[in-house]
Amino acid sequence: MLRSLRMKLVMIMVLLILSLMMVVGAFLINSVAAFYLKDFYGQMADVFQDPLLYHDLTTPAEEQENGADQMALVLDAYAGELGVDGRNRKLYILDSSGACLISPDGEDLRLEYSENLVHALSTRQTGDESDPALDYMDVAIPIARGGTDYVIYILDNKATSNDLTSQMFLLIVESLVFGLVISILLSILLSKTMVTPIQKLTEGAMRVAERDFSRKIEVLSQDEIGVLTDTFNDMAGQLQDTLRQVENERNKLDTLFLHMTDGVVAFSRAGQVIHSNPAAARMLRQKIGPDTTYEALFPDGAALEQVLSADDHLEEERQVRDSFLQLLMAPFDRGRAGGGVLVVLHDVTEQRKNEELRREFVANVSHELRTPLTNIRSYAETLNDSAGEIPPAMEKKFLGVILNESDRMTHIVQDLLTLSRFDSQRDELKLARFPFGEAVKDIYNAVYMEAQRHSHVLTLDLEPDLPQILADRERIVQVMMNIVSNSIKYTPDGGHIDIYAGQRRGRVWMIVDDDGIGIPEEDRPRIFERFYRVDKARSRQSGGTGLGLSIAKEIVDRHQGRLTLLDKEGPGLAVRLELEIEGPDDGKG
């Protein structure tokens, strides 16, 4: 209760009034005592400095018997001026030995020798000094009369001063009580005037601390508190805008952090996980929680202390199952208690596979070109060395081999150039509308004689009313021809090849189904890779280069279609081609 500002203001006002009244009371009481003391000695001085009184006191009358009685009679005439009343202020006459000769009402009283009385008796000088703290005031005046020394001693018991002081004290107490009541009421009113705006500011600050910016504090005055309230409202508005901007930026960063493909893990200086994103757990193939440590995630990598003390980031690469990860490790907030280590994980599996494919591609190209070149060179050297000795029929056969190998090299180079154009995006599709069903029939008619030579049963089944599609006819026909030609090549003589075509949900499709040698399950994921062949010896024997299906897949992908191998019962292979009727979205592929 006493901690509230209102009670503090009330207590301050009460203490202020108490202190003020105590100071004023003490000042008044001391002033009254000092006034009476000064008035007493001033009064005594004025009376005894009267020449007539001094003459009457020091000059004895004729036939005087008792000088003290005569002095008493003289002083009785000045009793009013001296203020002697015999009750509060009394008059005594003593001889030089200090014996009391005259006392009020003839009382036989032994006087207590005060400092003034002792001073007058011993020095024969007036004793007129008194301590305000004493409960009396006195004056001792030595008088020589007729050769006899006397001391006139006037003693005042301060009854009048004490009565006035008591009345004044009661008045001060009454004033203090009245002042306290008024001060308490005024302080409550004042504190209410001051504390109410402060309470509203406090409530507003608590709402702002809870991020509630819906209400502004009403400005009730134009004084300093009013200015403070207005400033607080402006500050709250700016804080709301700032928090909104910070929240937006944090949401952006959180969204980016959660959905970024690279993994990020932050560790404290003690090695505990501070933060991580889902990509990191997915790449490392393990759960990452608050209790996960740096050593648990990267046991064989650089030590945590090594990363913390590194001047730059450290790079590592590790394999997690079938994935290759590149680790970038760097310290953050170096030298601070809240610093730590940040690890960024980048999946470089595709790059490593591409590098492997690139090496394999170069090796395959070299191998594919070396074989026909070797054959051409061998037959050409034979013709050159045996010119005129070889029978015309054999010479013609050798020249035919050279021409076939040259054609084979030409096809390889053309296929490589086609793939190169696809990779560099330089070969744009020539889109035009053409009837899909007619294209399938043309393929059927083009390969029919070839199928007959291998004693194949070739059938065609088309759904009615196949639409026109938007595509590059030449490229699509190339894909169809590749699929059907492969079925004819890799189906033993006397086999069955069925061609189906139809449409569904904005797409047209063609399926080529044969009962040939098929493709083993383990080779299917790589069948569309460049230069990949299931049976290399048989592929070369049939004139294949391993690029046909790769080119077909590139053409279909650029049309935003699908080229897939279907599961089927029994021997053989079923290949499905799907194309959008309205062509690729960008119109260029």
C-alpha cells in the first residue's frame, strides 16, 4: 500500500505539514520565552535606572531604624512597574551576608542561591543574566544604603510565560490537526489529479507490452503529463509499425528458412542445437531436436572448437546413404556469450551424378566413335594395301562396310548435335496443329513393311475422332518412329506389336506394346540416359547408339508431355506417349 504513488504523495504532504508546524511551534514557543525574558530584564533595567527610585533607595530617612523596611516601602510604590504581585513575581531584600530580610507576605523562606544572586553578593554588581532553559528568571541588584549593603532580589517563576506557551502549544496542536486534515484531503485530490494520468499511462504501457495497440490513451491536460501521454501515443504507433515490419520480415525469413532447399542448423557455443529447418533433417536422414548436439550430427567432421576459432568458413563433403552433402561451417557472433556455429548443408548429389555422367558420356562418345573409325581405317588400309589384288565383289563389300560405318558416325554426330541444341535451348519447337490420329497412321504405314520382313504381326487400334494437337509434327513423328522401331528391332522374328492411340482429359496418348526381349527391372530407371544400353553387344549389332530414347525423352519433355514404361504381364515392353492437346504452356517448349 505504501508503495503506491498516491500514498507516497499523502505521506509527503502529512510529513511536510508536521515538519512545518513543529518548526513553527518551536520557533513561536522559543520566541515567547525569549520575549518574556527580554521584557523582564528590560523592565527591571528601566525601573532601577530611574534616578528618583535610586535616590530613595540609597538615601536613608531621618531617625530610620530599619533600612530594609524603608526600601520595601519605596519598592512597594513601584510594584506595578516592576510587575511584583507576590504570587508569580516576588521581591526579596537580603543583607550582604545573604540573609533574607524582607520576603513576600513575611514568609520565612530559604532562597536557593541562583547564579545572579551569588554574583550580586560576591561582586556587588547587578546579576541580570538568565538561561532560557531555566524554569525561572531573576535579577539581583546590590544597593548601598546608609553604609549598609543590601541586595534587592526579584524572582519570577515564569508562570505567565508558561501559561501563554501552553495556550500557544494547544493552538499549534489544534492548527496541526486541522492542517493535517486539510493536507490529507488536498494531497488525495492532488494525487488523484497526478496519479490518474500515470495509471492510464501504466495501463497503456501494459497493453503495448502485450502487443495491444487497439486503444490510444486520452490526453486530459496540456501539462507535462499531457505531453508525455501524447508522446507515448506517438511512440506506441511507431512501435506498432516497427513491430509489423519486423513481423513481416520475420515471417519472410521463417518461410524462406522452412522452405529453402538447403539445410541450415545453428549450434550454441556448447554444441546444442538452437535452430534447424526441415531440409537439414531430411538431408541428414535423422531427427534434429533441442537435445541434439554437434558431435552427434557431425561426428567425423571438424571439431566445434575448430569451427569457432576459424577466421573464415570451413568446407566439408560427406555421403549420407546415396546422397552427397556439402557442408559450409562458420562461426557467428564471434566473441559474444550468445555466439555459436552455423552449418549450411547443400545437396550436391546431382552435381556428382552429372560429373559421373559427363565422364561416362565422354567415354561413351569416344568408344562409339572409335569403333566405326577403327573399322573404316581397317577396311581402307586393306583396300589401299591390296589395291588391284582384291576381287571386285570383295572390294565392293569393303566399300559398303566403310559407307555403313560412315553413316553410323554421321547418325551419332547428328544425335549429339541434336542433344547439344536441346541442352543449350537453341532448338525451338515449330509448333503447328496437325491430326494426331493421322500421324499415328503414318507411322504404322511407314514401318509396316519392316515389320513384315521380320514376320511381326503389327496391329493398329485408334479411338474415333482423335483431335488435332499443337506440337512440332516432325519431332513428334521422330519420337513415335523411335518407339516403334525399337519394338521391331528388339522383338524376335514372328512377334506381336500392337499400337493403340486415344485421348483423355485434354491429352492424347499412344501405346506401343510388344512381346520382345523387354527391359529388366533394374535397368528401367536408366533407360532414358544417354548412351545407356541394356545389352550393348546386341545394340551395336542392331545399329543402336543409345541416344534414341534420350532424344525422344528430351522432345517429349519440351512438349510438356510424358514418355513412360508401363508395367505389363508376360514378356515384352509397353511404352506410353502422352501429349497435351493444346501444346506446351509457353508455346515454345
